Amino acid sequence: MMWQQFTPELYHFAAALVFLGLSMTRHSNARRDYLAALALAGGGLIACLVSLRAEGVLFLSAYQVDLFSQVFKTLLSMGLFLVVALCSELEGVSRRWHSEFYLLLFSCTLAMMLLVSSVHLVSIYVSLELSSYSLYVLVALRRNTTLGTQAALRYFLIGIFASAVMLFGLALLYAATGLTYLHELVQALPEVITQPLVLTAVLLTLGGFLFKLALFPFHFWAPDVYHGAANQLAAFIATASKVAAIAVLLRVVATTGGQGTLLADSLVALAIVSMTVGNLAAIVQKDLKRLLAYSSIAQAGYILIGILCMSPEGYDAAIFYALALLIMKFTCFLAVVKIAADGGNPTFEALAGLHRRAPLLALALMMAVFSLAGIPPTVGFTAKFLVFAAAIRQGYLVLVLIAMFNVVISLYYYLLIVKAAYLTEPLHATPAPVLGPAGQLLTAGLIIAIVTAGLFPNTLIDVARQATLSLF
């Protein structure tokens, strides 16, 4: 029975071993690696869906399987499958490294699955580090060695700093409470969260998760890493990596029992600065991937609003936002990958005339950026509405007004993307992006998902609500 509860993790571990074996073969075969990765990623998604209702406690109560963790594992496997689907032409990575690329991609997904189920401080830290180190190496695999190496080095240096801050916070937390299990901290923290040592410990501990979510002040890596990483990897970092960060941040903040007033005030400040810095910096960007990086920083600020509410409604909204962010960001990076077929970094000029060269892709990009901006009837509008409504119920009216002002700012640069795709004519003849039947089906499915999840979100909200209940 225990192994059935551990099925998604075992499956992705086995998939990683497959690519470990393929990486040792004498001759590389990019097509073989892609088809194997696509099939294994699809099987992983099925394994997560089958295990959605699994429950249990494993490994001396350090690992908890519940609906909350299983929902996020399903989102992670979905993100992996979608990203692998973009790798049919993985031009940003040398062909001889494709097996290693998929090996690290599956290993990182496995680590993030371990992270969302970890309920012990040590297992949380080890899982977070395993996922981070996989990404450091993946970024360095960029075919353009200068871009990849520089980005990987910056990512690594900021990452180890955030890791050190988090580790110091965990040590302080253990020193203050003598506890290492989250279910024990749930009972102890509400009574002592107002003590300076405990509050400092919690804030420092959250540093590692703020780094993964690219929240201020651990956001400096995002633009350089998005710019330096292969386009498909940037899509993975923008989607699956953020989903895992949201999950573990929710689990840790929930241990405070909603009693941390000073903690909430600190998170309010981080949310405001992240939204403002992300949106203002995005306005001046000409590189599409860097713009999406700053957009991710701003989106992380919106998500943090739901988490800092420390209420079931806020947690529901954050979980729903995680799904919305996965769909929206992946759709944007689908356009990036198809426009830059050579594996380069596209600028606004590359979008010129896109509505004539690839109408379906232009429509998907427009719907994705409108959703990121929170324009109805998209899933992004619904996600923002749920987050803002939860914050207002908790008395954060001023915070919501600041967030809405930031939404207005973001409209400017999102509309610049739409303008480039629909109103700007290319200066010279530009080949049309190649979608193919599978690509067209995927693009159409994403457009439908963005609109349908925005108009009919009740089922997804119910799943988020049930997942939140398992937190308590």
C-alpha cells in the first residue's frame, strides 16, 4: 500500500534512470530521446491522475501524501509533459546533451514532487536543493555557452545565498521550538510566532521559497536566467518551478495558524515591492523572455497576496492561481519557442506580422497576455478576482488597491506584445512559425483552457478548496 502512495515519485525516478541509461549510449539520437521523454512524461501525468486521491504518511511521518500534495504533483507532471511537448526541435541545447537534458528535467520534477509532500524541515531542505541543483546544470546546457554559463553562474550564486539564509532560518526555528515536523509546528507556532526569534526564523526560512518564486529580494536571478536558458527550460522554470514554490510556501505559512500578524505585514511589504518592481522593470524590456521574467516577479506578488491572507479562501485562491499561472506562462513560452525556431531569444521585432504568419499562435499569445493582465473572461481574471476577494475579507483593502494599480501598469507592456503581433509589420520577409497538426491542437487546447477555466471555474475552485482542507 505504501508503494502505491509513492507511485508518481517512483515513476519519475524510473524515467530519470531511463535517460541515465540513454546518456551512456555510444551514439546520441535526438528523435529517440524526444519520443521517449514525451511518452514517459505522458505516463507520469497518468500516474499522478490515478494517484490523485491517495492518502498516507510515509518515512517516519516525514512525508505526507494528501489531496494537497497530489493536486500539485499533477500540476507538476502536467507542466513537465507540456514542456517536453515543446522539445521536438530542441535547438537551444546541443544534440549530444539531449539525454542529459531530459534526465535532469525528470530529476528536477521528482525533487519538486518530493518537496510538495515533505513535512519535515530536513526533507524540505534536501528536496529544494535537489531541484535547484538540477536547474543550475540545465541552464548551463544552453548551446550558446556564454549565455548559458553566465546565467547558470548567477543562478547558482544567488541560489546558494538563498539556501544559506533558509538553512539559518531552519536552525533558528529548531533552536526556538525544538521541533522539526510541520504537524508539530502547527500546534506550537501560533503561540510563539510573536516572539522576535521565532518570527525571524520563519522569515529566513521562507527565503528559500521566495527564491524559487522569484519574489523580492530574491528575484535578481530571474531575468538573466530566463534570457540565458534554453527556451524550453525557461518555460519549465516559469511554470513547474513556480508551482512547486507555491505549494511549499502554502504548507509552511499554514503552520502559523493565521496568528502571525508581523509575518503577514512582512509578506504584505514583499508583495507590494515584488508587484511594483516586476511591472515597472517589464515596461522597458525589448527582449520577450526578459519581459516574461519580470512579469513572473509581478505575478508572484499577486500570488503572495492570497498566501498572506492566512485564510482558507486565500489558500484556495493561491492554488487556483498556480493552475492559472501554469497555463498562462506556458502559452506565452509556446509562442516564444515557435517564433525562435533556431533556439535564440526573440525580441518584439520577431512578433511583427505574427497574426498573418501564424494566426492561431498570435491568438494564443494574445489570450495569454490578456489573461496575465487579468482581463475577463480569462482564467487570469478569475484568479486575480479570487485573490483580491480573499484579501478584502481579511481587511487588506489598501493592498488590493495597490495591486489593482499594478494591474493597470502591467496592461501597458502586455498591450505592447499584442501591438507587436497584430499592428506591426515586419521590416523584411520572415518565415512563418511551424506548428504542425499536434502543435495546432495544443495551441487550440490552451486557448480553450484559458477561456473555459475563466468562465466556468467552479470545478477547479472546488478541487482547490478540498486541497486546502487537507492542509489542516
